[in-house]
Amino acid sequence: MSINNAQKSFGKVLSSQLGTQCHLVSYGGRGVYRDWQGIQAINNAPQFYVRSAPDEPKLLWNSASYVPEAIGICLGTNDFNQGIPDQNDFINTYVEFLDKIRRDAPRAQIFVMNSPMLTDGDIPKSTVCKAYLDEVVRRSNSSLVQRAPIGHYPGRTSNSHPIAEEHIAIAAELEPLFRRALA
């Protein structure tokens, strides 16, 4: 049985450590370019980011009502689930998404994070994902966008999602970067 608790996610833990507000935009199994099954024609991050409810295209979020000073983006796990996605498609989609976020929060420091779940087994998913993300950051051409590396957190053998203690560790890794950005 899987229990989800956003209050124990690394974003919420980090926000608590920093004494800041946190707004999570997430949808299980979705990526920036494709979902965990490899489906592209679905509401992935660029589509649901602008919505108040992810599957309701007419319920749009008013981004001016909450403009963050720092943003963490952790995408890639689902995009790489079915193997390595096309480099140009993944990077171009991510860069377009990042541009949209930057229009909504032009002064925010943005941290592009690698997946804490990906590994390099028979297929070097983690290495390739990090290389793709480095290219996304390079193409952003902004000092406000940087990579925030995260270590590998294996979760449990029955579920590779990080567990609560691992979310705390991820938050600890990210805290110095976010603290400097918010100073």
C-alpha cells in the first residue's frame, strides 16, 4: 500500500526549514515530456502547470496570485521510465516549460533538480538525465537558473519512491542553495 503525504515531501520539509511558504505543483506519474508509460499526449507538467486542477483545462491558475522567489523543478523520473527519451524533444519541451515559468516569476531563482530515483543500470538513465538537464540550464541563458544536484534515494524494494526519511535528506541537500537564493 502506498501512502502519499505532501507534508512530508522534500519541498514542504525544505520550506519548513527555511520558514517560507511552499506551493507544490505536481501530478503523480507525469513528466515534462511524457508520463511514466511513455505517453506524450497527456497532461504533463507544461499542461497542468497552468491549471488549478490538473485535468480541468478551463480551471486556470492565476500565476500573479503567488509569485515565488525561488523555484525547484524536479522532473525527469517519469520521462526516463520507459528508457531514454529523445534528446531534442525532452530538452526543447523542458526549455519551453522553463520559459513559461520564468515569465510567471521573472526574478525567481530556479533550481533544476535531477531525479533522486534514477540510476545507471543497463541503461545510463541518471547520467543521461543529468546531461539533458545541464543542457536545459545552459539553454536558459540565465544566471537565475542553475542545476541543483540531488543524490540517489532508493526508497524501498517494493516502491522506488523516496521515503519520508529520504525526503528529509533531500531537503538537507537543497537547503544551502535555497537559503542563499532567499537571502
